[in-house]
Amino acid sequence: MGCWEDEGRPWLASELAKQWAPAFAAANHFGALHIVVEDWNLDDDDIAFCRASTVDPADIALADALQKMSVPERWACAILSEEPAFSPIGKG
């Protein structure tokens, strides 16, 4: 999670972030959302770029949900997609 630490360890495990973590995990990591779900490029511009590049309804729904989240929520969603029990408490 070096990228997360480099970004200042943003974290907000909202209900929205928790709700979409399974979809984040299930997304095609080599499809249209690759730079978001595989590389964790979670900025507005990256999500918008990927959103415009897909016609897959699941990709569109995930991109739309991520765009509604704050950056800390997006990080929580990404991390929880891989480690559902993760908590930043006591990390570093």
C-alpha cells in the first residue's frame, strides 16, 4: 500500500465505500477501468477518462459511484476491495 501511504493515508470507510468495495474487486482489472481498479489511480480525471472509455454497465456503475465519493472514500473502497477487514488504526 505504498501508494496509499504516499498520498498521506487518506481513509474514509463510508457506507458508500464499503458498498462498492466488492464491485471494485470484481471489476475486470485489465478492462476499461484498468488504471483505476488495478493501478489505483483514483483522481477525478482518471475515473472520468475510464468512464468515457467503457460501455459495460458494471464499469459505468462503478465509475459513477467512485465519482460520487471523496478521495478518502475512494481509497477506502480500493483497500477494502482487497482487505475487507483492513483498518488504518495502528498502521504506521
